[in-house]
Amino acid sequence: MPASGSTRDALRSATHERHEALHAAGPFAALMDGRLTREGYGRLLLRLYGFHRPLEDALLAPEASAELARFGLDPARLKRAGRLRLDLAALGMGPDEMDAAPRVALAPAAAPGWAMGRLYVREGSTLGGRVMARRLDGLLGSGDAARLFLAGAGAGAGDGGDVGLWRDCCRAVEACGADPRRRAAMVTAALDVFERFADWFRASP
């Protein structure tokens, strides 16, 4: 039998508490309060890269990308970590330093639905990222330089942009979540991403 109710509502309800807790995390709170320095922003971007690069690799792994494609998502549109490299380069960081930065260890997808649960968290985070990007005017001035990742700007990022991707992701989430087993796996995967993200920033040097 199909799962009842909205899968997005189930995901939102399950992750709400962890999502809210992240707003108070050190560098994000400092960014929103206007207390983040340019050096601190660079460290934040590097830490984000250390999380989002492995997450993107996990989403683009053959089995995961095949599952996402099954629900109408083009894996080629999921590439976004390259924007962080462009932002870091705009702050003066070289590729060797980016490549040497620590990266989080993510386990392979544990069950059908994991890839979609992970993608839901990543795409949902772009909405808050746009709010954060607007708070950087005092630090970076106007324009998109050094904030392509947070602003969700695809132009010039070499990744094809993300117009409509959230809408398509939401449609795919509902289609995937029509199967109760996949919905349960999506919720588990989404909670896992939040937990690992929080741990990653708690361990931030």
C-alpha cells in the first residue's frame, strides 16, 4: 500500500529539530549576525567543501544516480561542489589547499531511498543558503563573487545552474516516498545527513 500523506511533510517533521539546532552552530550564527570575518568565512567554505564534495560523490555514485534518474532527476544537474572551489579561489585559496582539506566519510547508501533522502537535505539547504548569501554584503560587497555556493547561482559555475531543481526534487521525493519502505529509508538517510553535518562542524578545527 502507498504511504499516506506528503513525504515532504514526513521528512520536514522528522528533521525539524536537528535543522533548527544547526542555525545556532558557531560559524552559521556568526555569519547571520554579521560577526564572521573574511578568514572565518574562508574556513567555513573549506569545511563546507569537505562535506559537500563527498556528499555529491555519493549522490553521483552509479547505484545512487540510477535511483535518482529513475524518479526523473538528471544526475548531471546535481553537481554543485565546484561552486565552493570557485568561491574559495575568489578568496585567494589555491587548488592544492582545497584538495588537502579534510573530507567527511560517508557510508554507501544503505537501502533504496537513501539517495533521495540525502538529496532532499542537500537541496533543502539551498533555501537557507540564499538567506545567508544576502548577509555577506557587508563582508564581500555586492555581486556573486565568493558566494556562488550559498547564493545557489549556477551562472558561470560550470555546473549548468539549478533553476527548477528544487521543484523537480520535491516531485521526485513524493514519487519515491509512495513506497513505504523507500519513505522510511529516506527519513533515515535525511536524519543521518543532519547528524553527520552537525558532527562535522562540531569537530571543525
